[in-house]
Amino acid sequence: MAALAAAVLVGACTPSTGPTGAPTPPATTSGPTPSPSATPTPSPSATPAPSSAPEPTPSLDPDNEFWVEDDTWYTSDWFAGRGRVMIGFGCTEAPYYSPDPRCPGGQGFHHGIDVALPCGTDLLAGTAAEVVPPDSRGRLGGAYGDTAFRLRDSERGIDVVIGHPERVLVTEGQQVRPGQRIATVGDRGAPDGCHLHLEVRPSAGQVSDAVDPTEVLGLTPA
């Protein structure tokens, strides 16, 4: 019995052999050889196209009233940013002026150009000039506000009147250069909101001598 048990144990530990007596290799599972996983190539990030959104519209004073059909936005050497014309030079239906014999239907006459601009906008010197006293009484009149001032361009023989500023950054006798900050936009003395009133007169001239300031103001469509 002991010999028989030993034979059984020996047979359990002996590998099976093929017809020739060689050990039979273990069976393998057939199938495709897995390929190494491909490393994905990152695609270049797209460069965003430049924004074509229009420039934001400046926030004008809600009190502004416009008495011209021109709704163009303009830039000028006389102010930062851009603005719209409220009242042009000459006869106007705007109710702020006394009837003038030059104008039809009882219209008044406006002696400058008013440009609506956001309150506090920088006003700039559009020419080399000297800050001179407003007039012999030291002021231009209540219609211009109590901070209005005058610049004298001796080369062209003209005075440029700046009306309604909130702050004046220059003093009488000062020489200013083109592009220099001279004031900020306000509505002092104005019933129709913050704006620049720019008026051109011959040197030392009075309001009745005012001429069309279009060329001096140099408005350019924005």
C-alpha cells in the first residue's frame, strides 16, 4: 500500500509528455498583439481673433439737448475722447437765445459751437496761445458760466473762448502749448448739460464780433 501511494504522488508531480516524451508547453491564448498606446499630439491652441466690437459710447449728460440733425460722433484737438454737436454756429431753434434780426421765425443766434461731452472730460489747447483776461470787466458774462476763459492765438490774431468748464487748469498770463490740459468739461451757467462751448473772436473782440469756429475747432468724424 505504501508503494502504491508513493506512485500516485510521484505521478501527480510529473509533467505530461507528448508522444516523444518531451514536456508539453502550456497552451497560450491566440489573439492580436496589443500595440503600444499612442500618445495624443496636443493641437495648438487657436489664437483668438481681435475683437471687432465697437468702441463703447461715451456716457453723456442726460440733460444734453440736441438742436441739430447731425448725430455723428467727433474728435478734436480741443478735447479728449469724442462728442456730438448740440448747437452749431449761427441761427438756431434752441430756446436759449433772444430773437436775432439775422434769423428767421424769431430764432436766436449762437456765437459758437457746443459739443456734448461727458462731465469731467479733459479740455485741451488746440493751439499755442496765452491765457488772457476774459474782458475789461474780468468775465465773459453769466451765459458762459463763472469759470469761462479766453485764449489768445497771436499768430492767427484770434481769441478762443472756452465756456462752461467745471475746472480751469491754467491761469491768466500763462502760455499754453498744443495738447496741454487746460480745463475739464462742466455745465456751469448752462441749462442743457455738460458740454464745451468754443467760440472764436478777433483778438480782444466782443461777442458780436464772433466768427464761425468750425475751422479752429477742427471736428473729425470718429
